[in-house]
Amino acid sequence: MTAAVAARATTPAAVHVSRRRAMLALARAEAVRFLHHPLTVAALLLFVAPWVYDLATGTTDRYPVLHDKAVGMQTAGIFLLGGGALVVANLNALRAHRHHTDALYSVLVLPDPWRTGAFMLAALPYAAVVAAVVSARIGALALLPGAAGRPDPAELITIPVVVLLFAAAGVLLAKLVRSAVVAPLAMFAFAVAAFVALVTAARGNAVLRLLLPVMFADLPFALPADVVDRPALRHLAYLAGLTALLVVAAVARSGARGRRVLIAAALAVLLTAGSGAAQFRTDPALRRTAVTATDNPAALQTCQRRGDVTYCPFDDFTAWITGWDTVVRGVRRAVPAAAVTGPQLTVRQRVWAYGYPTGGSVTSLTVEDARDTAWERAAAAAGTPAAVPVGTTWGDDISEATFAAAVALRLMTGSSFTPGVTVCGARGALLVWLVGQATPATAKGLHRLDASSSGALALTDASTSVGLGVPDRDAAPALAALHRPAAEVAALVAAQWSQLTDPATPADRFAALLGVPIAPEPPLEERTTCAS
């Protein structure tokens, strides 16, 4: 009877079950060590520290673009959470070697390949914690009244998968080199390689960038979610393939052999190669949508009225209408109602979604003028002629000041906004004053732009490449006028509106009217060519 029981206990199936249970038990114990490791805790605290700081200081982005925020977290995720996982997994896998207990493992029921599997599984709870933290952060941002866009689930899952990838790399390094110094050196080497890849991508080669574990935003401004060209799901599959490759390599290095290991390795290679190559596949329909968003955004927008003003944002950005309306009301507050001419005031969102110069490329003035003309014609065809453009960046004082300048110019001239113009004389000074008195944010943005400008106060929106300038000499009296009582200046402006908006009126008249100083007129050859 005893011999029969012993025989059943040593059958291959029974041995497999016994080893699986032992592996899971070891994985649970290692998972606790993984989560309690000081480096793990430090990485998580550093990861959430910027969010806690924003909450404590009131500097939280009130207008987050969720799909860009999801990608933005990946950079911190790979270096903090991924780097921490790499080192901790490596230390855990080297514990027996560091404590000189390797020889004792030969008498245990669990062979080395199964122990390696346990170390791999130990990172799963940590990845689950990371997934919960990332989801909580995006969820908190989504609850903000000004939240725009929608996150791609694949981009949210990327960070915990990166954690698993780096943990697997840490275990594999422990099997290859029995030294605790290797993991930090490997992380440093990866950081250097990532930097080189990004520099190369900035010069026009995007191949290396797509092969990195995390995604990076291509443009310095947000895009509507429908025109974002990031292969998030294919990239996630690529990461899963890389992780599987490292796991199979570590298990094989531990001594595992046989058909199952070969099949697993083949499948991992196919997944990695196939999904990695698929990242470079372009989507013609997505490209057409990007062209439409650039040249004829009305087809992708829904308009809303606030009082006598019409706002036409992309569907992802309707929550920003309230912020735009606050600036518009602030500018209009100082403009005599009877003096406003031209079509009904309309604000239409604009974005350079296709053809934006990247990788060191440049665009010609002819191309820019053609794009501006196409946008104006499309806006007029949609029933919103002379629409004021607003970009896809909002919530910072510079964006608000730039938008206020576009609104002010439209109210002063009653005609379509002409990008790149220089507004001179009393009209330029009046424009600067209208921007500064609109809201506290526009005033702050105006002064920041003035501090960073040279020769002329430049108000430019990178997301639209639409901007204007006011020579420093003409802007200076307006900046000085902002220190005077707003009601007093507003009364003088209203009384002399026609004169101040006349292109022929010099800035000296604005300065004399408001009693503020102005610099002497520069020589004729140094004067700026101004818009008529």
C-alpha cells in the first residue's frame, strides 16, 4: 500500500503539480518582498510626487488632454517604476548568490527553471499596483471640468507592462551575470540609448523611437483623439512579445529544455517581430482625417453658442468653451459695443495636425499662406467667416494671452485674422492693453511673453502656428497703462476708440492720451513693417 502511494506521488503529473504549487508559494513570498523593498516604495513615491505637489500647491492642470497625459506618464514610468523593477527583480534573483546559499537549492523540490518562473511571477502584484495608480491618476484628471480627450486603454496598460518587461530583464541579468552592479549599469545604458533614439527621431528618423518600450508625443501640442497617430495597441503587443522573449531566455538560461521552450521562444519571436513591424504601418484613413482637421476642421467640430458668440471646438475639447468664453468676455468688456464691426463673433478651434515640420524640417511661407487661406475659406463655407482661431493648448497663461490677442485684433478690425502680422502704432498699444486687462491669467502671460521677447512682443500659438507681434516701443506704453486704474483707462479708450484703432494713429498718441511714457521714434531704416 505504501509503495503504491509513493508510486502515485512520483508520477510526472504529480511531480508537475507539486512543483507548480511550490513555484506559486515562492512567487507569493517573493511578491511580498518585491512590494516591501525600499526601492519599490521609493519609486512609487517619486512617481506620484508631482501629482501630490500639484494638489498641495494648486498647480494641477485644469485643462488636461487625457490621451496626452496617459502617454506623458510613460516617461516617468519607465525610468522610475521600470528602473526600480529592474533592480529589485535582479536583487531578489541574486539573493541566494549574495547570501552564499546557492548550494542549498540543489536539495529542494523546486528546480532552477521553476524558481526563475517564481521570480518572474513575483512582479505581477507590483504591476497591478502600478496599473491601479495610473488608472486612479487618469480617473482623477477625467473628473476635472476642463478635461479633454479620451485615453487609449492600450496606452494606460503600457506602464504596468513596461514594469513586467524590466522585471524580466532584471531576472535574466541575474542568470547571466552574478553581480548586483549589472542592473543599475544596464538601466544607465538604456537611458543613454533612449536619449540617442530620441535625438535621432528629432532629426527625422522615427524607427528607433517606435522600438523603445514607451511612446512619446510627436508634436508639442495636443491633437484630437481621432487624429492621433500612435500605434498604441500594436506597441503593447510588441512589449508583450519582448517580455515573453526575456522570460523564455531566463528560463532557458536556468536549464529548461524541450519542445515547450522552443515553441514558446518561437511564438515570442513571432509576436515581437510581427507587432514591431506593424507599428510602422500607416493608416490612409487616419491621414485623411488629419488633413481634414488641419484644412477643414468644421467637418469634425460641433458649434455651441454662448450669448452672442459661437464656439466651434473639436468634439474632444468642448469642455474648454467655458475657459475661452471667460477670456472673450474679458476682452470685450473694454470694447465699445457700437464699435464692433464685421460678421458675428465666432471662435473656431484650429490645429496643425498634418504637415507639421518635425525632424529638423521646415515649411515655406507659401505653404503656410496656402494653409491659412484654406482654413479661412473652409470657415467661411461653414458659415463662420472671420472666425477667431484658438489652438489645442489651454490652461496656461501664455495660451490665454495669445488667444486674447487674436480676439482683440478681430474686435478692433472686424476682419479675418491674418497670421504673422505686426500690429503697430496706437492700434498695437491698444491690443496689448486689451490683452493685459482681460483676465489675471492673460496679464501674467503677457508679461511673461514680454520678458522673453526681443524687438517685438510676440504672441504665437504653436498648435496653430498663428501669431502676431507688436513692436516693443508700441507695446511699452500699454504695459505701463496696465498699472493705472482699469476703469479710468477703459473710459479713455472708449472715448477715443475710433482714433486708437486707426492704423495711421501713432503709439505716441496712445501714450499722450493715457499719460504714460514712450521711447523716442527709431530711425526710419530700423522701423518695423506693420499691418495696414
